[in-house]
Amino acid sequence: MRVSPNPKLKDILIQKNVGVCCVCKKRGLGVHFHHIDGDNSNTVEENLAVLCVKDHDLHHRPQAYNEPNHLELTEVEIREYKQSWEAFVKEASQKNPKVFAVLNTYGDYDKIHSLRLIFQWDDEKIEFERVFHLIEGPMDLLLDKVLEEIVWVGKEIQLVLVDSPLEIEHCPCCNSSYSNTINSNVTKKLSSTSWKQDSICTIYINPMQPSLAITIFLKDDRIYSGSLHRCKNNTLHYICDNFEESLSILKKPSVRTQVTKLVNKILMDWEPGRIIFGTGDPDNPKIIEDLSLPRCWEKNIKTI
């Protein structure tokens, strides 16, 4: 015998899911209360998932849908969606939530044509996303929608803007466009309430070779490491945990000035509470006061 949830249980489920389907998270749709295990008499909170009309029907009649990239909504998948979404909503309401809103922009610096708002966990897992395009209205309106979407999920969620526009490229497997999430180590900085007190950056300067190493710690946790050196092909080669770049050495200013600017940019991005400079023996470095680079950075440079 089917037992429908009482009004109090419905209110609890609506609140825990902020009124949307735990699968698609689309706002403004009608929702059903689905019995996950198929037993219509097992009407307890743990066995009820909030589904929109379409996803509810998709579960019961998967053969009626022939959509690209469609995955059938099995009992296991629905339970996973429910648990993840309700946990996300709960975390988003905390004072310093470990979930983030990341705004990707598409186009170029002269013309941004679309936005993608990604809601992610601190381990880079994407919970859901929204896409906004200029065809829907002017950019000011789209930005208002972005902020409205964030507040709807949780007023304490931090908004992080990816600092450069992306070209639209599509994955050959699923045909969806690529986007950027926040690195899990960056989220540790953003969610830390004691970053200024507990973060330390160490910079080791090789006295014999044009190279240096940067490491950032949060207490005992190493959250960032990178190295910079001058290559024979007249470039500065920078490698960090998830990024690599080669920059051409310019004629002016001096190479050491160019290196100093690069290092300062990294320090501005991370804003460590303390910075320690060292040189000499890498196993027992001598502590120095500032970023004093040796003259070997300037040798044998073919300027452009």
C-alpha cells in the first residue's frame, strides 16, 4: 500500500534540497517525492528523494528517452545524488563552507559572451553548474543572475573568478565544453580561518645555478610547490603542481627583475603569512633577508 509523506516530512525534504530535484538541480520545476528502494510503503526520510517530473519519469520509463549522453537513473545513482546534494546544501549553509562557486568566462578580454557558474566541493568535485549567455540578456543582468544563484544555495559561499577568459573547446567524448574548477589546495587557503597565522612560504635560491624553489605550507600540510629556472633557449621555465609555463626573457628589464616580478606575483596570489628566504646548502640553507638573486641569472643571455 502506497504511503505518501506527511506535510512535515515534505517540508523537511524540500528544505534539505532547497526545493529542487537532487539530480538536475533546476529551479522552477515541479517535484515529486520518490521512494528510492521502490517500496511505496517505506516512507521515511532516508528513502525519499526529491525529483523533478522529468527525472522521476526517466527513472521509471528509461526506454522512453533517447537522449545523447543519457545515463539511466538507477536506485543506486538516485541515492548517491540525494546524499551528495543534501550534504552540499548543508555544507553551503555553514559559516566557512568547504564548497565554492567558481565563475568561468568565455570569449576574450574585449568581449565576454557567456558565463559558467560551477558549484564545487573542496576536493574539486563538481556538484552542479549553471550556464548564462548574452542571448539571454545584457551582461549586467547575467551577473545579477550569478549572484542570485549563489545566494540561493548559500549566503556564505565564496565566489571565485577564473582570472582569464576561456576559448570554447569541446570534449571529444561527451561533446561538453571544458571549464576550470579550483585546485583542491587553493580551496584550503580560501576556507582557512587562520591563513595569515599558519601559512608559511619558503623560497630556496640556488647560489650556483639560475634556479629557485617555492614551497607553501599551511601548518604541516604542504599545499603548493613550484620551481623556476632559466633555460638555454632564452626562457624562464616555471613548473608547479598542476601548471607549467615557459616565458621568453625580454631585453629589459634585467633577468633578475623579471624573475622577481614572477615570484612576487605568486606571493600576491597566495598571500602567505610568513616568507622565509634561504640559500647555500639545500639541506641546511642559510637564512637571508630578501629575494637576493645571484648574478648567474644574467649570464649567457641572448636578448630579444
